[in-house]
Amino acid sequence: MEQCGFGEVIASTFDRPAERHCQVAEITLERARRRVEQGEDVVIILDSITRMARAYNSVKSGSGRTLSGGLDSNSLEKPKRFLGSARKIAPTQGGGSLTIIATALVDTGSRMDQVIFEEFKGTGNSELVLSRELADRKNLSGDRHPSFSYTERGTTSGC
């Protein structure tokens, strides 16, 4: 954990075991929940929900039911709870808010990644799609703006 301006960075690098990734995710969420209870507004940026689900899949003892791609049916329980923790607590109750922004890997060629993506696709209230084509084109021209595909974005909120 490292203080970084007004925020802090909590990370688990790719060379760590899956158990450590799961532990860091749980510690981060509990820390965020405590801060929300104290009235703070907290934002978690998770890269990526796909990797988190993979980590839980490798450490979770088998339920005996395997989904397509080798994904254990119970391995998505904790990642779902993680995303489901995002909320706003009423100011009259002295609470803050927890916003979770998560990335998901798509088009990796992995059936497991596709199953994970499909499972979480409907849980968010907005979606931004990055475009490889736009990124490649912008890198050639020196443009430094994000490569969002504006035709593929969406929201489920009423706004």
C-alpha cells in the first residue's frame, strides 16, 4: 500500500500467487467499506475483474460444477460481491459512497474470459469500450486522447 497524493494505491503484481491477489482484493474492499462508513467517498479502480475472477477460480476449492472454459461455478461469488459493494449511504446515516470502476478483458481468445465477461456484462451501470483500431491509428498520429469507441458505449441509468 502506498500513499499517493490524496489517494492510495493498493496493488498485487502479476508475479504474485493467486492467493495473494485474492487477499489484496479483500483487504482493499474492507478498507474501502470502513472509509465509506466514516462518511468518505471512495473510488476503487480495478484492473481487471477478469483477472480477479481467474484468481478466485484457481484458489477456490471445486464445487464439482464446472462452467464452460474451465470456470468453477462458485468462483464468481466473491468478485460479484466485490462489484455489488458499490453504493451510496444516505448522508443522514453518516455514510459516504463507494464507486467501483472495473475493466474486463474481452476478445482474448479464452473461453473462460468470455464466460467471465458475459457474467459481469449486465452488472455495471455504464460501459466504455476501448478500440484497438483507434489506439493504433492515434499512436501513429501522435494523438494522446483515449481510444473510446463512442458508438459502443452505453449506460443503464436513467440519465
